[in-house]
Amino acid sequence: MIRNEGEDKSENTKVCIVEKMTSSIKNQIEKQDHFTMIPKINLTSSYFHHSSSFQLINKTLSQHFDEMALKYSDEECFIFKGEQKRYTYKTFKDEVDNIAASLLDLGFEKNDRFAVWLPNTSENVTISYAASKLGLIKVNINPAYVERELEYCINKVGCKGILLSPSVKSIDLLSIFLRLVPELNQRSLAAGELSAKSVPTLKYVILTGDQTSLPGTYSYVDLLKRGAQLCHNKLIERQTSVDPDSALAIFFTSGTTGQPKAATLTNFGILNLVRAQWELLNPFYHRVCVPIPMFHIFAEISGVLNVAVGKCKVIFPAMLPDTLATMRAIHEEKCTALIGAPIIFRDILNHPDKNKYDLSSLTYGGTGATTLTLDFLRQIEKEFPITRMVQGYGLTENASLLTSGMWAGDNDPQRRLGSLGRCMQGLEVKVVDRQGQIVPIGQQGEIWARGYSIMRGYFADPDKTAETLTPSGWLRTGDEGKMDDDGFLYFIGRQKEIIIRGGVNIYPIEIENTICEHPSVAQAQVFSIPDQRYGEELCVWIILKSNISHCQSEDIQKFLRNKLAFFKIPKYIRFVDKFITTPTGKVQKFKMSQIMATELKQTISKL
């Protein structure tokens, strides 16, 4: 353990107890064959329904969490290493109840949208549970967004409130927000009276931190104190009246228009998917390390919400991605599970200080977001070490977790590591041709899914919803895959042009449209090339306007800094006279990607 000199013996005793518990957990897992639940089924067509003894329940997320809080009152549930905060089920429930009571007192109604523009903080997690108690819809917004992206998200779904931090490390979020809502600088503005031209539905602005002197805003800390003084009878009445089928969360996902779509998920769907995940993975989920950003659905389902369904600790290493903090958290908290995009595992493997930390407590590693090689997954199992690595597959539109490789069991590591796995309990998956007909086993087609976890639709966007959800409830994933005769899926490629960089979804057309706002640019085509760290890295080919003879890459990148989040700014920029196209004029991005990848390899080999 990494500890300071002079620590008391009681702490060392606790460490020994934790280490013994971890060893005991590993031994228990090794002795049971927990993951051979589905017998061989010999399918002849590419359709699989995962029938099981798993029973759906008709409750809200907060109702189920309250049951867990009563049962495990004094057990730790959340640990925020970056804030040096630790919560038991009771202390966390108290915070949820107090902030929910204050929001109710402010006048928040059922189905009001409440934006959270925060990194991985305790306040972010609290709102996930408070929203369920009040029947609000939590709107998750990437803290790296700049004002135009923030404005779009707020207006797309009509947010009534927003919670933000004045700053996150070097990012001055409050300054960004004030550029969007200059009305907050009006000295005469009283709290709760916001009327902003750019975001007309927004009425309440809440800031994290102990103090705020900004007119028209509320302090999260003050609201907590206020909630503790309020009678909670109205809160209990509101919570009882919330329909489990009501919307709970909105996560933004890229769309063909270039603007993010607001995937809307329900209490019922989210709660039951987390319960299904818990049934599958609870032997490993004693202490879960979650370095994934909370605005991503993966963090919510596989991390934040686990405490609502069972006894576990969820550990957040830092507010922002930090490889060193992740390793330290695993070491100090003896984490048994680590979840995240491949970049998280790759950065740990390549970190020069990796051997200074004991990662051997890990019994499970869950990843996804992009295709992975068997060699890479085996390397993780060997070098971390992790007892079981597994790929999962899913979309924001189905609450992230559609399939898991854990259904292969330990006797079939080839499929556990090499496939996307079988679908979760109670869900259906099929592979279809262009006409929507199921294809024979082993034949390639589009992956479709149906079941309780599928989104209600895209908020205020019936046309896009109809394009994605069939009248009979099937989700068209836009991904190409194939199925074997035991219902395991294998990923082929994406029909959509979405780029996944470091586990974050990016849609090229949004970036192309923004680049074309530059006064020198006529056309732009954004694509990706393989990248060892991020999985994919952004490239753009640009055709300048006829009257422009010269433009530099730095000019484009500087232009984009105040218009796009940093991860959407292309690393590689090339100015060309024309794009590579088919005889009919369709741009062939894959050929442009091959050229860039080849040239980059040649450049590196010469160094």
C-alpha cells in the first residue's frame, strides 16, 4: 500500500482485513461456475431471445434504492477519491432526500428537465437518484462542451434547471456559461428570476461549492442545508406518485444531421437493466472502479446505479480522467472490478508507474465502445492481472448494455474475449438483411434489438425516432454483425459513420459543418485513422475556397477551439484540391483514411 509514515495500526489492520476479504472473494469465484447459465441451443437463424428466471419489477429507481439503503444503512456505497468523500447508504440517502426536497420546494414539476453539466462528482451522482424521486428527467451534458454545444443541449430538451461547477481544473465553466447567459451579470437579478434570451426555458441555475455571490443563482450546499430543515412529507408523496414508466434520463448521442439526439430512458428500463447486470456480475461487483465520464451512459448503468440494486461500493478515482488516480484507487480500495473504454486499460498498461501499484485485487474488467483484438484482452488479463476480461456491446439508445461476453463462461475464453457476447436477460436480438428479414446463422447483417431497456425515443424528435425504432419496437442499431448458433454476436462494422475516440462518440458531419464556417473553407470531410491509444483519431481533408491560396492547420484548430469540445478537433489536417470519390461523386472516406494511415506509418518508421 502507498501510505505515509506514522499511520496508526488500526488503519493497517483494516488494510489486512480488506486484503483477506479480497482473497476470499477470489477463491469463492474460482470455486463456482457462475457463468454457464445458458445451455447450447443450436440456432438455425440469427434470432436469440434470452429467456431466464430473471423477473422484471415495476418500481422506480429511487424506490428500489430506498430499499437497499434501509437494508445496508451503515455500509459504504460511494467513494469519491478526488473530493475525499465517502458515503454510506444512509448518508447518501440523506443527501438525495435533502436536495430533492429543496428542488421540490423551488417548484420543479414531474417531467421537468434538469441539466447536469459536471465531471465525476458526488453532486452529479446525487441528481441521478433525486431525479427519480421527483419524477424529473436528468439531462447529462459533457463538461467539455463550449457554449454553442451547451446552448443546443439545453434548448433541445427545454431544461428548466442546471447544475454546474464554477470551474473544473483549468476549465472556467462559469465564464463559458456567462457568455451564454449574460443576464446573470445583472445586479438586480434575484435568485429564481432568470429569463435568458439564448436559453428561454432555463429558470434555475445551481452552483456547486460552498459560496456563490452571483445574482440569480443558488448554492448546492445551501440547498442541502435548506432541504434538511424542510418537512419531507411532500417529497414522500411526490416519490410515491412517480410512474415507473416515466422518463428518468436523457443522454445525447450523435445523429445523421450532425446534431446530437436526446435518447430518453425510463425508470423501469434502467432499473431492470441494472438488476439484470447485477444478477450476472454481482460476484465481481463488490468494489467497482469507475473512471468513465458520467455523461456517458456506460458510467451510469455499470457504475453509478449499482448501489440501487445491491450491496457494493462504487469508487470514482478522480473528477476527470486520470490514469495515475485510477491505479491508486484500485490499489488503495482493493477494487474488484474496473470498467471503461479500451483507452483506460491501454493507458494503465503503458504507464511508467504501473508496477508501483497492486492491481491484483481485480477479478473483472469490462470494456467496449470499439472492436478489440484477442491479443489485447489477453494482455490485460496477464499484465494487470485481471481474472476475467470481457467485451460488452450496446448503444445509448438501449441504455448501453445489450450484450456481455460473460455469458460464454470460463470454459469458453475464445467467445468470452472474441465475441460481443449474448444479450442480457429478457432481451431479444436478431441480425437482419436490408429488408429487415432475419438472416441465416453466420451471415452478416444489421443488428436489431428489442426489450425493456430500449429508449422511449429521441426527445421532441418523432422523425428520428421513427427512423431508429420500428413500429413493433425493434431498435435498428446501424451496426453490422453476425450471430453464431448459440446466440453470440460478432461485430463486423458500423453502417453509420460514427467515430469512437477513446470511448467517446463523435459524428463527422457536425465537425465538417463547423469547419465550413471558417471563411477560407469550401468543403471538409472528416474521418478517422487507427490510433494505438484512442482507438481512432480524427483527420480532415479540406478544400479551400477558390479565392484562397493559403491556410494553415493551426488556423483551423484555433478557429475550432471556441466552437467544439477539444476531442472533436481533428489532429491531422490536410488541404487538398479534391476528395477521392466514386464515379458517381460519392466521397470514399475509407480510401482517404487508408492513405493517411499509410503515410503516418511511413513517417513514424523514418523517425
